Amino acid sequence: MKTFLISLFCLLSCYVIAQDITITHGPYLQKVGEHEATIVWTTDNYAVSWVELAPAGDDSFYSEERPQYYQTKDGNRVVSKLHTITIPGLERGTEYRYRIFSKAVMVEQLTYGHVASSNVFKQSPLRFTTLDAGKPEISFVVLNDIHGRVGDLTALSNKVKYGETDLMIFNGDMADDIQNEQQFLSAFMDESVKLFASEVPVFFARGNHETRGLFSRYFSDYFPTNNGKLYYSFRHGPVHFIVLDSGEDKPDSDIEYYGLAQFDSYRSEEQEWLERELQSESLLNAPYKVVIMHIPPAGANWHGALDVRKKFLPLLNKAGITVMFCGDTHRYLYFEPNTVLHNFPILVNAADTSLEVKVTQNEMSVKRKDVAGKELNSFIYHPVKK
Ligand SMILES: [Fe+2]
């Protein structure tokens, strides 16, 4: 009997120690800046996670011990199923290699299980490059209103690759709504990770559909930004990007929101931020100033569009904006600059087309392409004269 109990105890403890773990989504890059980058992924069990980092190079990742980065809170390493690890102290415009690891933690007993990782043995380490305001030429792609149509996402981004495309911009409504992690991330992010998002940074402008669903409250946990808000700015090469959150499309009291929406005051708070942002040194010195916002402030008369028109356009009209990219309508629209509403062009991308943008010191070229890669329109913009 004693032997049996010892064997049973052994079996149980072996089971506890062997707690398994799998990476369920990611890794993908977020809030990449000149001196930091954040890697995000999820696991099916609680884990303590870390990123190992190495400079670019042909040497083996195992040639020396590499620094490990953890997410911490109040002095403790975070144990979670969502892993958001920021690597500080990086050099501008520099390539790095990275690998990710998650060690299962049985939170009730605080015992450890297996380790899940990026494919450290068979696959080369993943890579990323930090942003660089001094980079003379950059390229990026804009997608919006995918609404979980993974086939379109694949067709529109199959040329997005590390080393060829600097950034990917998701301009809202990538999912229909956000009910839970699995439904949300499998709507577009799993395919993005497969294609590019582990190595090409994604910058997200929230769409009105990403404000919907119970799990939408956690959107910013999965897509963190450099200022903790869903409106933010960043600089890469000659372009200063302003990412705005246009919020919901109907009045806050609409029955669709069940009394939970408060976007009028949110957009007013954002207006105050924008006023300060437009005085930033980076924006004032940038040859190109590009605004990313989901709901176009022209051509529509729903409340959300009218509110962003009233609150943001008077400020943007004083800032020498090169172009604003929008989505939401699912069809292509182009609004020329005018003296009444907006003194810069507004390009509304369709749901099934991409914008491929290349920027040099002399010009910004934008090509709108369909799922077959056929060019539908092209535009040239020039840098702001100082
Ligand atoms: Fe939308």
C-alpha cells in the first residue's frame, strides 16, 4: 500500500511538473520605436515569459548567453496568459534577433511546467529593426475593414516582408467585433503573424467595430502603444504619423451600445491631446505629416464623422498635413483639398484593396491595389516646404 501511495504521489507530481503549454497567438511586434520594441503573444496556460535578444549577425544564437527581458509589475515577474514584453535601451534603426519563451506556471501551487518557445532549434531567430527618424526612404502598407476575411488579408499583404516593408498599418475594423481573445485574434492576427507580424511592426488605428463586444475593453492590452492611448504618434524616416481614434459611428445613446458608450467626451479628450501633439518638434520638422483615422471626416453625416470633423479638422488644417488615410465606407473615395472643410487630401481605402506607400526625400507615392495585385489608382505627394 505504501509503495502504491508513493507511486501515486510520484505520478501526480510528475503530472504537475509536466504541465504543458502552447503558444496560441503571436508573437507579433507592437510599439516599435527608435529605442524600444514590444513583443506580444498568448499561451493556453499561465506562464512566466521572457524574450532573448541578440544583435543582428551570422553567429549562432548560442554563441554566448543572451540577455533576457521579462514583464514585471511591482517587482514581480508577471504570470499571465497574455505576454507583453518591452525591450528598452535599443539603438535607432538597428536590426536585432529575438526568441520568445513561456514557462508554464501552475498558479495554485506555484509550480513550473514545460517551456514553450518560438522555434528556437529549427528556425532562425525572428528579427526586427527599430524605427529611425533619419532613415532617408521608408515603405509601408495600409489595410482596413478586413472584418475577418482572412483570404483578402492574405492576398493584400502577401508581399509584405521583413527588409522590404518597414511598417504595416491596420486602419480599423480588422475584426467584426471582439467577443473573446480566440475569435478576435484568429479573425486577422494569426494570419498576419504567419505572413509578417513577427518581424514587421504593426501600428493599429482602432475602428468602430473594435469598440464593440465585451472583450473590446481589452483591445489596448493586445495592441499597446507608446503613450498608453489608442491615439498616438510616431516618426519613421521623413514621415510623422498621427494615429487618431474616431471611436463609434452613432450617437453614444444609440441602442446598439447598451448605454456603455461615451465617445463624445473621449473625442474631446483626444482633441486636447491633438492640440498639444501638433506642437511637437518631430511633427514641426517632418517633411511629411500623415494622419491615420478609421472614419473619414468627409462625405458622411453620421454622428461619429461629424464629431471628428468638428473636433479634429480645424486643428489639422493648421498643421500642413500631407494626406489623411481613412477606411470605414468599404468603398474607395477621394476628397481633394478644399478651403471649406479640409486643406489636405483624404484618401478612403476600400475594404478589399491595399495602399502601398513608398516615401523618399522627394516624393511619397501611394498605389492602391486590389486582391490580384492590380494597381487601381496612384497618387504622388510632395514634402512640406519649410
Ligand atoms: Fe468601420
